[in-house]
Amino acid sequence: MNNTYIHLLLNHFPIVGTLVGSGIFFWGIIKRQAQTQSIAAGILVVMALIAIPVYLTGEPAEETVENLPGVSESMMELHEEAANLAIWVMGVTGLASLLALFF
């Protein structure tokens, strides 16, 4: 199992999981259920943790595919810029969720 495989295996979990966790969180707010909000915060913490190996395997995955036919350098750069923003957003979200679980 190489970095490209790990990147491709994990990369959709933080995206979908964050949407699910956020939906559950807002449902908990609407219903005023602290337990539901805590479950959502836990999901968001786990998604932030999964985002770390996704981010760290991105560069090695790029090196694997950059010379394949049909791979666009400009699209990879856009993907990398989005990943740089996403890892910070996920980090802040995960940290805020973790703090919310303890307080």
C-alpha cells in the first residue's frame, strides 16, 4: 500500500463526514439535544484527524500521477491550493469540536 492508494482511499471521508457531522450538529441545535451535538462534535474531530493523513499523502500522490497522460498540472495546482485551505479549516473545526466536547 503506497501513499497514492492511502490518499485515494481516505480523501472523501473528511468531505462527506464533515457534511454529515455538520448536519447532525445543526439538527441537534434545532432540537436542542446536547447529546446529538456531542455526537456531531465527535464526528467532526474524527474527520479532522482523518484529514491529516489525506493531506500528508497528497504530495506523494501528486508525484505518482503528474506524468500520466491526461493529467493537468493546472488542475493539480488548484487541488493543492484547495487542500491547503481545507487542512486549516478542518484543523480549526476539529479543535473547536474537541474543545466543545470537553466544555
